[in-house]
Amino acid sequence: MLIGMAFGVILVGLTILVHYEALRLISGFLLPRLTMVRPRARIVFVIFGVFAAHTVEVYLYAIGYALMELAGAGVGGVGIAHADGKPITGFLSLVYFSTVTYTSLGFGDIVPLAGLQLVAGIEALNGLLLIGWSASFTYLCMEKLWPLHERRHGKS
């Protein structure tokens, strides 16, 4: 349980840093340099940038799950398994599990065992908060770019 808590805190910290830096890079560095690009394309760029940040964060959790499995190998069934109890194989299964957990989709076809249950719960809450942060960031960007779109098309 303590290993799960430690991994959870580390992963939350890392994903917040990744998200903050990605949004800062998009808004403070890249968008100001795209003045010659149409507002519609800039909004699409924001969406793809935010999506890339979420993808990195999902992979960070998958790496965390892999490291936890290694750290807890043979200790109390730490790991991730199919719902029927068969162990999963391959890193892409961890990425799939992380994606389903991060988005709070939770199919239930792959389930965490022992200490990973806590980390999976933390990932769901972390994903929910970061997705909300992305939504508000996207709204703020659209609020700035939308009037430019209307001016470009001769609307008031």
C-alpha cells in the first residue's frame, strides 16, 4: 500500500508538471508565433497539443504500472490482470489499461491487483482533473481566437 501511495504521488506530480509545461508551451511560446495561421487552424493546434499532453500522461502511468509490477513482483499479487484472472502481457496492455483508467471509462476487462488498485483510483481522479484543466484552457484559447475568426470573415 505504501509503494502504491508513493507511486501515486510521484505520478500525479509528474503529470501535473507535464500538463502545466505543455499548456505553457502552447499558450506562451507557440500560439504567439502562429499569427500568420488562420484562427481555426490555431484552435485545432491547441486541441492537438492538449491531446499530446494527455497521451504523454497516459504513458507515464503505464510506465508507473510496469515499474510497480517490477517492484512488487511476487509480493501479494501486485499487477494487472484480465477480469478472468489471467495475467496480462506486454506494455501496450498497460497503456490500454492506463487510457481506460485515465479517462474514467473503466471497461473492467483488465483490473488492477493489490497496490495497483490505489494507483488506478488516483489515475482516474488525476485524469478527470487534467481533462477539466484542458477544457478550461481550450475555452480560454477559443475566447481569444474566436473574435479573430469573425473579423477575418467580415462579421462583427
